[in-house]
Amino acid sequence: ASIDLPTTVTSLGDHAFHGFMGLKSFTVPDHITSIGEYAFADCSGLTSFIIPEWMSSIGNGMFSGCMGLTSIVIPKTVKNIGNCVFNRCLSLERVVIVESDEWLTLGYNTYHSTYSDPEGRGLFFDCPLTSVYIGRNLSYNIYDNYGNSPFARIETLTEAHFGDPVKTIQPYLFRDCKSLKTLLYKDECAPTSIEKYAFW
């Protein structure tokens, strides 16, 4: 259910705890300085995880299959989130992207061929998100097969909050979010532009 790592361990390699279904929580110790791809994939019992602020990149599939994870906070130090990081996170309802002036680059969910899924899947496609806090500008591939936007086609999403650095509602950002009812932002940081198909 929990893991205590000795101070001699300074890194977690690819697939380090892949499939530890009984793991319920994990706090990254200060002596860990790197975490590999799919490190916590299929830890279906994991309900919480604090991403350390030294991380600049979240590797491919890090939380793939973490079906118990209900919320996640992306700290301002993270500049890149890989592919399939939240694939099959079937309980993830809330995402907070902490405010920063730096752009955040996002991968996509599972690659699908033009034949099987011509519109691709966004990073949070599998997640039943109800609320998101977007505190920075996002970079994502809007072309076919690569998901359009991280929140595209999430029909459970009802509200989105924008942080201070965000002045533009980006293209395709809430495409087919049919339950979206509320957009919130501070008076001093009201959006100045809405790009193509943002609310299609």
C-alpha cells in the first residue's frame, strides 16, 4: 500500500512501479531526482500523487491506467507532458495547471489510425473531468490523429477557470465539450481573443 525508499535511491527508472495495484499513495522523497516513463502505470489503487516541483517533464504514460486517481496538480516547473500520461485514468475529475508565464507542451492520448479514429484523442480524453484550472498557455497538436486539444470531446466537463497569464482561449480547446456551462477568470486577466473552433 505504501513504499519507503532509502536515501541511496536517487532515480526511478522506466516502469519502476508498473502494475503495483495495491499502491494507494506515494510521496516522492527529496532524494529522488528523476522519474522514468510509465513509472506508475497501472497502479490502479493510487488515489493521490504530488508531482514534485523539480520536475520539468512528465514522461510518457507515467499515470496510464491509474484508475483511482481523482485529481492532479501540474506545478509551474513542468514544461512538457508526454503522450498517454493520463490514458485510462477513469476517475480523474479535476486538473489544476498552476500559473506560469511559460508555455506547457502537451502530448496526446492513444494514437489511432485515420481509419479507426480520424479525430485522434487529446491528453485527457479518457478522464471524466468536471473542472479544470488553466493557469498558462498550452501547446498541443490540433491535427487529425493527435487529439486536437487536451480537453476535446470531454462531455463531463462543466467548468473551466483561467489564470492570470492566459489571454487567449486557444483553438479547439473545448471542442465538443457539450456540458460546459461556466468559464471563470479574474477581471484583470479577462481573455482578449478566442481562436478558431474554441467552443465548437
